[in-house]
Amino acid sequence: MITAVLDAGVPVGWVTGDEVYGADSGLRDDLEHQRIGYVLAVGCDRRVHVNDGRTLVRVDGLADRIPATEWQLHNCGPGAEGPRDYLWVWITSSPR
């Protein structure tokens, strides 16, 4: 669906998606090629390369390696059970 929107020429500033979209390496490649920002969920057992590709780690263990001072709290709007506050941190990784 996301690719169809991009192929149709709909102006897009950024994309979000659940774990199904996050598992699609072709989609990530397309978004990066078109210079479109994205946040895609991935399974906790997904492995990514960090440290300029030198280290392969599971994403669920990666969070533990990031100092607490690096995390930023952001509100994503109201939810059914109150505010949706999430901790975010920016890292550079490669899923390959």
C-alpha cells in the first residue's frame, strides 16, 4: 500500500508502519532511495548492524546499550487509556 502511494506520486514527507512493513527491506530501500523519512516497527528478535556495520545485535538488546540520558520523551497524542508517551532515541543502523 505504501509503495502504491509513492508510485502514484502522492507527496509524502515521512512514513510510519507496523512490524509487517518494518520487515520489508525493499520498502526501507525504496524510502531511503527517495529520501523519505520513516519509522517502522520491527520484531524484537530483528538483528541490525551498528558501529558502522561492525557489530550485529538484536534490537531488544540494543536499547539496553543506550545511556538513559540519550532517550527523549515524546507524546504521540491522546490514546484510549490516556496520553501516548514514548521514549525515543536516534541511532544509525543497517538491517542487513
